[in-house]
Amino acid sequence: MKKYTVLLIASILIISGCVSSQTATKNQTSEPPVKEFKMKVDHAGYTFYSNNMFILTPTVNLGDKVKLLATTLVAEIEHSHGISLDEFNVNEVVLTANENEPKIIELTANKTGKFRIYCGPCSKGSFGNDHPELEAFLLVK
């Protein structure tokens, strides 16, 4: 009887080891982190926040998923402010001032460098080239 009990316990331990090994492997191949930034677009330019703290330049690591939660000012919705990042094929208009329902822009930081964020939609909108130049940078390390 003791022999069978020992075999049963050994089998359980071996099975448990296989399950925890598979779990560890799954955790090692998990998705890259998501870096989330709130951003306000207005005539003053781009303002970025992370964890409710102002940051001058959003900085992420190679491979990170980037999520921009963009809004504009109520009085500036008609200006069709936007966010363009040519290297990541981003060219989006921001038509909301509601921080609870921002324009969500997602990209993967798949190349390193300092990338220009500008307002492509503004210059193509009703205000044309008379619109103030809006510019910021995304830094990917």
C-alpha cells in the first residue's frame, strides 16, 4: 500500500511540475507592455500625460505597444486637429474633447529613433496652411 501511495504522490508531483513549466513558458512569451499616454491637442501644441503627470516627450522601448488617448479643446473641435506619425502610418483627426471617450490611436514601436508627431489633418482642413504648426516627438529606445 505504501508503495502505491509513494507512486501516486510522485505522479502528482511530476504532473504539477509539467503544468507549472508550461505556465512559465506562457509567461515568457507574453505580449509586450502597453505604454499609454493621454494627450491634449490644441493651438498651443501637444500636451502628454502619463499616470496623470505631464511629460514633454513620450518615451517607449522598442517593441512596446503604444496607446494614445487623444482629445482636443471643445472650442477647437472644428479645427480638425490631428495626430500624424509618418513612420508608423498614423494620420488621425481628433474630434472629441471628452476625456472619457478619447480618440484612441494604437501603434507598435517597431523601430528606434526620434519620430515627429505633427498635425497633418490641420493643414489639410478648413484652416489650411494658416493653422499654427503643432509638433512633438515620440522617442523609441
